[in-house]
Amino acid sequence: MKHFYKNIFTLLVLFLATTVTKLNAQKQPNVVVLMADDIGLGDLSFYQKERGEKKLTVHTPNIDKLIDQGMRFTDAHSPASLCAPTRFSMLTGNYSYRNQRPFGVWTPEANALIDANGFTTSARIAKKGGYTTAFFGKWGLGGSWVRKKGEKINHAYLNGGALSYGFDYALELPEGIQNIPFAFYENREWMKLASSSVLKELDANQTGYATSKKHLTRGGLGDSNWDPKEAGSILAHKAVDYINKQKKNQPFFMYYCSQAVHIPHEPPAKFDTIKVAGATPGKHGDMIYELDLQVGLLVEALKKTGAYENTLFIFTSDNGGLSFDKDMKKAGHDTSNGLSGSKGSINEGGHRVPFVAVWPGVIQPKSISNEPIVGQDVVATLAALSNQTLDKTKVLDSADLLPYFRGTAKEKAHTYLMHQSAGGPTFAIRDGDWKLILKSDIKKKVNKLGNLTHVALFNLKDNLSEDEAKNLINNSKYAKRIAEMKTTYIELRKTGRSTVVN
């Protein structure tokens, strides 16, 4: 009899534990992180209106609606000024200088150096916290294929990629629409675009590069039915299918990396029934508009399934915007919203990006945060949402944004912000309103600082545009500040110390 009651008690405890787990899972919000490719602040019509532009160059009503319904961060930054290092950081919560290839892993067959460095990923954290996890879009950080000695790579099957880093489901473009392979992979299997599809060498006409702004002869291995105009629609509708299949009592984490608006700019005639090609003064603008339609489609799917009210939806970009479309420029388009620089630059236009968070019932509509944050903060935020203690030996540069979302933050998120670009000047450090830009003499993109020369000191509080006329680098009044900030940057790099407050 004693054993009988003991067994009953054990079963009761298990039942209660399971019930509590299910209830917690229902309360945990779904998380959708949508990272655009090459979107600057000025690419969104909200910021064009805010600047007082009388004639908008592109309309982004769906993204503007997110801003209206949630919180926008005025001082948000991509982890780097180019996509590959940013994509490493967005997964791991670490600045890419902690990687042996600090300026990014640019080929799908190369080691992503995530596991080799003992890092974790946002997906692994979310999964451990009870989330189902899904990746959509441009992977772009290496590790899609694991090279095996003596064996050729089978391009019809990914033996790496998102499923190796904590995602339960993945629809991947290993290098986006910009490089080989020009093909989709669903759960590692090459997803044929038509029954007649074969993997073959494509020319620049088929990849869209023949009429692009650069790389005019770029072709390469891909699906014989590849058409870059269709990539966005395929991606977005597959994500909708995923949303429709999710269980109501099981939270999900979706990391959606749009192909838009990286070159080649090949806008579709229509996205569903809505005209895209020719909707704006230039192809670049058309692709921004297509991105907005993707956002709208995902939000609509979340609302139709009833998931939206319990979803944290984040919109951001991997780096600053593009500035070379002559037609858009002629129409008055300013991708950087008045900031200096654009994609690839160490200046603010290279890495100050949109960051919008919507969470009905939690985040106040039309709210604004001036807190300096970085895109990789989504990693620590996911840990907090899933009630996990973040392993700060593996995640060193990610701050929990929940206190800012809830309006309860009492401390700043980061001690310092660290910026980098592939071209020169190479590095920068933010300390409050102060930004020191440093040039390195390193010739190769290796994990070395080299000799650093300080080239600019800006007080962003009164010189956000980084006007060179207000460059304080040669002002003796600021010599001590310059020396201290440079010393701090070198110390942070050499010691590997964390850049977050807690």
C-alpha cells in the first residue's frame, strides 16, 4: 500500500509539472525576427515623412504600421557594416571580432567557426527554452556544407546549415540571391523549383547580374529554373505555411532573413496581386516595396491564425542601405536618412539601422527608446523570454531588451558599442555620445588589430551626421578622451571582455 501511494504521488507530481510546463509555454510569446538585407533608415517611408520629405520615393506601409504599433529604437545598430559578420553575430550574440574570421565567412563551404569557438546560437537557446525553431532565407555565414576529406561536395544536399545550429525547420538560400548556389534548400534537401529542374551553371542573364550595378558577369551553379524575381514570394509564402501549421500551445521562434534588398535588383511584376516592378522611381525602390509586402504577408498570417496577439515581432537590418541607384537618387532618395556613409562604412549610415519591436499588450504603441542597442541583443532577449540564465562565457555582447520593451529599464544595456567595416577606416568605439574612429594598417582581413591610428572623434549628440568640419580629433581639448577611448578599445579587444552591463 505504501508503494501504491508513493506511485500515485509521483504521477501527481509529473502531471502538475507537465501542466505547468504547458501553461508556461502558452504564456511565452512567439518570436519573429525579420532581418532585411541592406535596409537603411531612409529606405522606410516613416523616416522620410519624419524628415519632412514632401514626395516619398517609396512607400512602406506595413513596416510603418509596425512602428506605429510598437517601439522604435533611435540608436540601434547592426553588429557590423556588412552582412556576413552581422549574421554570425545575430546567431551567437557576439561581435564578429571574436571569430577567427572577424570580417565574415563568405563562402558556404567554409567553416562558420561557431562550434569551433564554443559559441551557442539563438535557436539553441530558444529550443532549450521550449520553442520550436525555424529559419527562412539568406544564411550567408558559412557552414552550409561540411567538407569531408577526399569527398566532393554534394550540392543537392546540405550537410550543414541552419539545422546544424538549432533550427528544427529551415528553408535556406545559402548565399542569398547574390552568389552560388542559386537554389533553395528545404530541411537540407535541394528544393527543385520545377519538376524539370537540374543543377547547372547559370549565366549572368539568369542570375540577374547582367543588368545589375556591379558583378555584371556573375553566374554560377544553380537551379535551372532559377529566377531571382520569384525568390521573395517563395520565401514569404513558405513562411506563411509554417505559421499556419504551428500549434497554439507551443511557442515558436522564426528567424526570417529576407533576400531583399541585396543586388541583383530584379523586382517581380507582381507580389501576389500587387504591382511591384515600376512602383517606385528605380529597381532599388521596387525591392524595398517588395520587402514591405513580405512583412505585411507575415503579419497577416500571424493575425489570421490568432498568433499575433502573443508574438514579439522584431524588424531590423543586417547593415546600412545602398546608395548607388541613380534613378532613386535622382528622385531624391537618401538611404541613410541624412547620415554619413552607407553599407560598408564605419560612419553611422553603415550600421545605424531600423529596429522596431511590436508585442501587443506589452510594448506600448508609438513608443520610442533612445537606448543604444545592437541587433545581436535578440540572443539575450530570447534567453530571458524562455526563462534561462544566459551563459556569459559563450554570449558576451548581447543585452536583454525586455526591460526596454516593458519600460522598466534602470540601467544602460551596453558599456560600449563596437563598430567595424571591411574597408578603411576599420574600427570604432562608442562611449555614450562619443564615437572614436580608428584606422588599422592590417592588409588582410585577419583577426589582428595592427597599428591603430585615430582619425575621427565625433560627439553624436550634436553631430549625428559626422560632419568632418566638427571632427574633434585634432582638438587638444579632447586629447585625454581620445587616448582613453583608444586604450579602452584595445583593452576590450585584447582581453575579450564583455561589452554589456550585466
